[in-house]
Amino acid sequence: MSLNDVFSARKEPTATSFAELREIRDFGLQQQVAVIPNGVDCERFCPGETPTRRRVLFLSRIHPNKGIDLLLSAWRELAPEFPDADLLLAGPGEPEHVRDLYSHLAAGDLPRANYRGPIPSSETPRVLREAWVVVLPSLSESYGMVVAEALASGTPVVTTTATPWPDLPGLGCGWWIEPKTDAIRDALHEALSIKQLDRRPIGEAAVRFARERHSLHVAAEAMERSYLWLAGKGERPEFVQGVEPVL
């Protein structure tokens, strides 16, 4: 059975974001789609004290599509201005991509930049909570779970317009910028320049956003409403999009 057959057999496929909805439309599927973000366990990813170390954290798959080259170029320009900041890269990756990353780091022009490898799931909440800012400079992303987890941890995020997180700047908990070196550099410069006292309300805004829109409770409630509607026991939810989505 083809992917088209699988989706066509369902009245209402789901998407985690409007970016993913556009991919469904581009595939030629015209039926209604429920846009329901992935849920994050906000009890597990909870905030702590405002970190004292100004750490920039990349926590994702090591792959060219994640924009790592852009991040390293931005850090190369940024690091001399922030001698008390460091860049930690972590996550799994294919051997060839990990080797490329080690080659970049071994060149010697990326001060205080390190690759840790995959982080055990049990350590992920702490690592996110202790970061000053999380950066996901992807060239393409249908959701980006690490963004939701970082926000739930009280950590602001720098990510690109190739990810479905346009609300970050307006809510005061992150940056949504073009996937370009200078844009990433400028956003990280702004993030690292924030004073310690000003960092706390940014973290609080991040937690509110995660809990109000991306928690497990919110996702479960949306799924329940979706299935009740399909069963004819409720009204069509506002997040179910027709052929012309309201973006």
C-alpha cells in the first residue's frame, strides 16, 4: 500500500504543524487534516534556577540538514566576544557526519566548542535546563521536538524560519530567524548579551508557552476532540483544516 493509499483511507490524517500540513498538501492530499502539535511531558522537563553558565546548546541529530555548518560559522565569529560562553553540541549521527563535525572542531578556530555525542534520555532534562539558550538552526523541520522540550525546561530557543516556531519572538521566549550565518550569529549575540536578571522572565515565558500549547495534556485533549468529531459525537475542532488552511 502506498503512502497516498494510507492517507486516502483516512478521513482525517494528522500533522504536528502547519509546515507538515503543507507537505501533505504538496503530496496532493486534499482531505481535512488535524493540526495537533506533539505533546511534551512538562512535569519531566521542568525549569530550575537561572543558569550561571552562558552555554549555547545544540541537541539534535548530527546531520547537514540541521544547519550545523551555519552554527559553527556563527560561533567562529561570536566566540571571541563572549569568552565566558561555550558551545556544546550533542546528539547521535551517522559516522560520516560525526567525522565531519570532529574535523571542524579539530581545526582549532572554534574556541570552547565541544561535541559530547548522544545524551541519555535520563540526562536530557538537566542538560536542557542548564543551557543558557538552545539553538536549532535547521534547514528543514516539520516540528522540532527539542524546541518544545527546551521551552518546557525554561530555556529560550534560537531557531530558523525553516522550522514551524514563528510564535517565539512575539511571546518573548526565543528567536525565529532566517537559516543564515549572520542571522544566527546576531540572534545568539542578543541571547548571550541578556543580563542575568532579565533571563528569568524569558524562561518563565518559555514555560508558559510550552504548557499552554505543547503539553501532553493539550495534545491529548486535541486528539480526544478529534476522534469524538470523527465518531459524530462532537463539533469539528477549530484545528481541523480543510483544503485551504488558515495559516
